[in-house]
Amino acid sequence: MAESTNDVGRDALATVAEAALILGVSKARAYELISHRLSDED
């Protein structure tokens, strides 16, 4: 089963969010940073 771009994006978000939590950054802040980055790349 091929992964859609959306699924890959979700996996990346989850991975970065988990890494952020390990580094002591709140999940909300992590998503805020990621969302900002994604909108910049659009």
C-alpha cells in the first residue's frame, strides 16, 4: 500500500513532535513551528 503525501506529512509531524517533546518543547509549540514552516514552503 503506497503512502499518500498526506500520510507522509503526518508521519513527519508525529516524528518531529515526538523529538520536540524529548527536547522539552511542548507539543503545541512544536506543531506551531511546523505549521509555520509548512505554510512558508507552500
